[in-house]
Amino acid sequence: MKKLLMMSLLLATFTATFAQSGDNEAVKAVLNNYKKAIEKLDTAGVVNLFVKDSKVYEQASDEGTIGHYLEHHLGPELKAFKSFTFSNYKVDVTMVGEYAFSTETYIYTIVLAKDAKEIKSQGVATSVLRKTKAGWKIVQTHSSFRKAK
């Protein structure tokens, strides 16, 4: 009986660890898809990475839902860029039940379309994601940046 209980506990631990590992990778995939859309300068489908009543914060400013942010801020901004690339990208994810908490750090380089001026900044983003029937979705995200050293 003792061996059966031990085997059951080991199996449950392995199953939970495997599921959490899969969820961790799924969360990273959502964040990566958001990053790739920005690098493509194309926000088509980005709203599907977020819950409907999401919150977006940038540089201590409440940008509203992702739909509002794309329409009034990020969308028009991306049209002014020739390119937007991320480097030194690192992501850390902590799982707590049906929620994931992430921190992304990176350097981004923007080249402006009008004069090819290059802007290089160091950035950080923290996000909360929730597991939904449709998969992991961003509930809230906050990003900030400063001139790269």
C-alpha cells in the first residue's frame, strides 16, 4: 500500500510539473507572438492575445484596453517606423494556478521611416496572463523604457 501511495504521489508530481512546463511555454509563446507582431510592424490579430477587458500601461500612462492602445497609440506609432527590432530578449515566467506573471527585459532598436534615425532603448515589461478556454491571454501589461547605455 505504501509503495502504491508513493507511486501515486510521484505520478501526480510529474504530471503537475509537466503540465506547468507546457503552460510556461504557452505563456512564452503568447508573449513572443506579441513581440513578433511589433517587429513586423503589423498588429493584425494582436487583440486575440489579450482578454477583452485587458489593461495596457506604458510609461506610467493608462492606455486602456488593447483595442484602444492599438487604435490610438501603437498602431499609428508603428506606421512611422521603418523597423523595430528586439535584442538581448529575456523572459521569466512564474505560474500560480490559472495565472502567469511575466517579466521581459530587452533592448529595442527603432529606425524611423522619415529620416532613418535610429533610437535604441532598454526596456522592461511585466504582464499578467490568465488561462482561458481559448488558451493563455494577457490580462494586463506594463512596459517602460530608458535610453540604452
